[in-house]
Amino acid sequence: MLIFNAIYELVGVTFDEQNYYLPETLIPSLKNIVEIVKLDAYKNVDNNLEPIDEAFLNSISLAACLKSA
């Protein structure tokens, strides 16, 4: 799952919906996969994106920061 902010910038990534990562902390092979999925999401913005609760987003951001540290 990719997490975007309000202007569709990628701010988080999860592969199992339990561990969240900042995109810049991923290894190159995972960055390539994420880039492909991100481009597909941009092509299908109306069909693929779902809004999430802001509190959930804040907890994801914190989890990603902790994971990358």
C-alpha cells in the first residue's frame, strides 16, 4: 500500500499493513517496485485511491519514522 498526502506526494509505504516505511529509506529494488506502483496509481487516481483518517496517517508517519531510524 502506498500512502499519499493531499497533493499526491508519496509519504509512506507498507508491504504488510503493519510495518510502514518512508519511501526514501527503501532499498533500490523496493524503490523500483514502489515507483511502478506509484505511476499506476497516478494513472488511475479516481479508481485506486481511497481517503484515510488523518489520525491514522499521523500514526503511520510516526511508525515509518521509527522504523527508518
